[in-house]
Amino acid sequence: MPYSVFVTRHLTPQAEEKLNAFCQAEYWPEDTPPPYDVLLEKTRHADGLLCLLSDPINANLIQQAENLKVISQVAVGVDNIDLEAAAARQIAVGHTPDLLTDATADLAFALILAAARRLGEAIDYARSGHWKTWGLTTLLGESVHGATLGIVGLGRIGSAVARRAKGFDMRILYTDNSEHPELERELGAERVPLAHLLENADIISLHVPLTETTKGLIGAEQFSQMKPTAILVNAARGAVVNTEALVTALKSGQIGYAALDVTDPEPLPPSHPLYQQPNAIVVPHIGSATRTTREQMSLLAVDNLIAGLEGRPLPKAVVQH
């Protein structure tokens, strides 16, 4: 009998071809995640699960999955998976790190530039017919070149953003659980406490994983410490920022701008007040959305899955057998 695998969304054609040649794979056909009861039913007897970060792979699901040998996620973060429950059942868990570092860093820097130069407003201004002539004070933004960038979390993606910032002669402050002396020498980055970073940075870019410690890391108190012209960029996880506090800070002029690739909740409902804020840019979690990157992620996720089913070490594991 071939292995039975449930895949919570379609993959790229090349990845699906590789997976289909190895096992009996069933794909959820919708763009939106399968309902939880469907997820429970489809994984109850499956040997493998290939999922996305929007799928809740909790302890209940893992405990009811009688034959599950491996969970392979097409993402770096695994905060949607109960890793302790998986380890207790000796179920391997794989993810797709490294591949999306540059694509996500590119997007984060694109958001920095778009917010600083008010590109969303400028596009709307021209498209709606308000552009009548060149104006000396029309849509004035903030300088990026020479500005101070505060990076919260100097991991793979945060470091890649810092390297891009160096090309703009930016001063780089960072806060992280670990020191990074090589990056400090290479980029002139300075490790500082979070409060110092918030008070001194012109642009604040978030690159931390979602954990109990980082959930709500940026809230009302932190917004009160920022400059009134500060730009907040979040390409990490939506729940790192308290959304209600962010809306208040933007409305009141406590900070200047926000540019978000991730939100809480996600997706953000069309009626959400963030969409009504002219000083906010929201894009739909597209940090890794380049053709090359998503192909590589899909193929690595398939490789992780196949290795787990065959009882081999996963190429990129969060939890090994």
C-alpha cells in the first residue's frame, strides 16, 4: 500500500509531480485553509501531512492522527504546530528555512521605502485625478538614506535587511537575544536595549519569531516611546504587534507610518480600520512570494515529507524522529 498523505493546499507543479510519484496524495482544492473538522478527518488515518502556517496543527489533531509519521510545513515559522505533542508521538516535523531569507528581506525593505516615501498615497493621488501639477510640498515623506534603522531580531532575515540598509548608509541599531560581533564589525551595527532602539530609530523593522515572549511585544507602551515620525515595518508575525494599539498610534499621530506584510488577525477583514488609515500600508503576507522561492520551499517541504515517511532524518527538521 502506498503512503497516504494529506496536503492542505496545492503546491507548485514540480513539487506535486515529485510527491505524486512517491505516494498517494490528496490535496485540499480551495485557496483558503480546510475547516478544522475536515483537517481532523483527513489526518486521522494519514501517514503524512503537508501543511501551511495558517493550518492549526494542535495537540488534539496530533493525538487523533493514528498513523501520522511526519508533518512537513511550507514555512519557516512553526508557531501553528504543537511541537511538544508531535515529539511525544515521535512525529517528525519539518520546515523550510534559509530559502526565503532574501525574498523576505527584499519585501521588508520594499515596505520601508514604500512607507517612507508614501507610495500607497502617491499612487492613489495620481490615479484619482488629484495630480494637477508638480508641488513643492506635495506628499512629503521621510529620508531613508542616512536614517537610523532599528532591527528587532537579528536572525537570518533581520541580518539580510541590515545588509541592504548598509547600501543606504543607514545607522543600524538592533536588539536580539544574542550578540552578533561579526555583523557589528561588518555593518557598524550597535546592539541596544529595546527601549533605546524604539526611542532612537527612524524606522523599526520586526524580525522575531512568534513566541510567548514576543506576542504583543509592540504595544501601547512601545508606541509611546517611538518618534512621532517613526515608521514601523512588520514582516515577521502579525501577533508581535498589538493591532488595536497600532491603530490608536496611527490615528493619534503617535507614530508616522506602518507597513505590514503580516497582521493580527490574518487575513485582516476588509472593514478593519487599518485599511482606512492613510498612513498604513497592508499587503497580504507576500514576504516569500517570488516564483523561485516558493518553488524551492515546496520542493524542500516534499523532501522533508518523503524523508519522514521513509524513516530518514529530515533535511530541515524542527523535530526529528
